[in-house]
Amino acid sequence: MLVIVAPGQGAQSPGFLLPWLEDATFSARFRHLAEVAELDLVHYGTEADAETIRDTQVAQPLLVATALATLDVLCPDGLDGVGAVSGHSVGELAAAAASGAVSADDAMVLVRERGRAMAEAAAVTPTGMTAVLGGDRDQVLATLERHGLTPANDNGAGQVVAAGTMEQLAALAEDPPEKARLAPLSVAGAFHTHHMSPAVGHLGEIATGVDTQPPATACLSNKDGRLVRDGREVLDRIVGQIASPVRWDLCMQAMLDLGVTGMLELPPAGTLTGIARRGMKGVETFALKTPDQLAEAREFCSRHGATEGSS
């Protein structure tokens, strides 16, 4: 069984889009999605520096447009044979559009507004996120609670991402969990915490006007790892997830329970396949980073995909 996943904010790096824009199909699709988002995403993906593309309002549309344009090249005939799709955080919007739950254009409008609203919410109080790597899980969670931090991303395999104010994160740095390593993340706010609540209301209002369809390929939800087959529920969960933790650990467990044999990560790839190598032993992974890997990626999809389709 094949699952295709889209990475979340922080996966981007300066210039990562350059080789992809040499592909005519990708370039045309990407430029259209950039127009819908009302952003010069070509510039951001090719010439902008790391600090510029760290901006929530830039990073989120850039990642979703990249994932969707890549799928047009990778799977021009649709997702037949794909057992499920998922995305980490903002990657869920790419997954929703890939599944057919929402249109690609609507996904770009939603991600544009999501990024703007989350940036505004993040500007109220200086906040951030730090990955906590290793350590005893119970002790890690207890330490975060003691410092008033939220486990905003539970990625399994010994990786929990703490989110909160910069003061709380500084306290964590001074008093970390035993045998754990801390890695501050290049994000501009405490995403998936109560600090993002204003963004939920804003995106929720916009989402009510978006048409949804039953997804042709089921979506694995960040909320609890459940397979969702109702388009409105897919979108409602994505809206609510802005201010609640990403349970990627539960998504990976669901993949294992479903019998997934292969995971392909869309560009800019590497983060989710890296987590899977630690937390999903026995599952083959493919990190699609550059277009010269497309033939190999198609062979990977064919090998792990189901001939009876994804429903």
C-alpha cells in the first residue's frame, strides 16, 4: 500500500525550487497556483534567502503550491493506486486538494489566508518552537508541562516539538528533559497552540464558502490519525488543527495499521521520510527532492500502489 505525504513549514530551503521550474508542466502549474495565492512564489522559491521564506505568509503557500505542482508531474493521471494521502501541518491542505476534497485553487486561497492569519496571531506575542529529540517520552511531556509549553507536534520516534513564548522556550533550554537534545526550529510562531486561536476563526469563516467533495483518496488526519472520507470533515479538521497539536505519531501508527509498505514524500522532501525511517520500521520511503528522480519515483509508486485504486 502506498501513501503520499506533503511536508510542513520548515521544510523549505533557499533555491529549492530552481530545478523544478525547468520542467514545463511543473512550471506552468506552479505559476498558476502562485497567481491564485497573489504571491511571487517563483521568486521566493528561487532567489529569496532563508529568513524571507521563513515568513509564515510566504512559507505556507510556497510549500502547498510546490506539492500540488509536483503531483501534476508525478501523477498526471490522478492518484489511482494511492491508498491514502496526508500532510504535516500546512501539508494537510496539499493533501486535501490532492485527494479531491477541495480544489487546488481553493487550497491556495485557504493557505494564503491561513498564512496571513497565523502571522498576525504570531505577532501578538513573541513565540516559537523547539524540537525535543530523544529522552523519555513521559519525562519530556512532563517537562514541557512544567514550563507551560505545548507539545505542538508529536512526531513519534523520539521527537516532540515544544511551542510557546520565547521566555518559556528559554526556560526549557536552561532546564531540558534528561538525555534529550534541543533544536530550535526556523518558524515564526507557536503554531498548533492556543496562540493561534484567532487564526482558526478567520479561516473558519472563509472555509464555510468553499465547496467540498468526497475525497477520491482518503486523508489521514493530523488530529488523531483517522482516515477521513468526507470532504467537509477534511476541511473542518484542517481549520481546527491550526490551534491544536499535530499528532503525526498517530498518523504513522495508522499507516502501519493499514499495511502501508511505501511512503513517498513530496518536495521539499526529507523531513517526513526521515521520521518514518525511525518510527515506521519495514516501510520503504522515497524522498522526492529533484525532478531527475521522477522516473524512479513513478516506479516506486507503481511498486507499492494498489491496482484497485484508493477508495
